[in-house]
Amino acid sequence: MMLKDKLKTWNKEIFGNVHNQVRDSNVMLDEIPEKIDRLGHLDILMEQEKSAQLNLENVVNLEEIFWKEKSRVKWNCDGDKNTTYLHIIEGIKNTT
């Protein structure tokens, strides 16, 4: 359990909550066009929009990595069970 706790702490310190970061980045990106509508096409707002878009792309990539790693962990935990089932099914197909 000590390793699991340390990995959870490391994950939160390095990645934070990736899902919240995606949500926050979307909100930030959605707010910029409203500002542009109110204030006009200012260079600073255009730069903010560009920066917010890059930030969203980065956190979406992190979220994708998160889900890939989570699926790998699930496969490592449940993989043998699934492989056994597959071999049983293949054995049945080969005998019929």
C-alpha cells in the first residue's frame, strides 16, 4: 500500500487532476471569443486565444495518456483472466 499511496501523491503533484484541467481549459477558451465580441480584435486577446488553444491541446494529450495508462493497468490486472477465456473459446472453435 505504501507504493500505491506514493504513486497517487506523485500523480497529483505532477499531473494534477487532468479532467479538471481539460474542463478549465475549455472554459478559458470559451471566454475569449466573448471578450473579443465586447472589446474587438485586440492583439492581446488574439494571443490569449492562441495560448488557450495550445494549453487545451496539451491537457487533452495528457488526458489521452492518462486513459492509455489506465487501460494498461487494467490489462495487467485482468489480462490473464481475459487470455484464459480467449484460449477456452479458441479451443472450443478448434474442436468443432
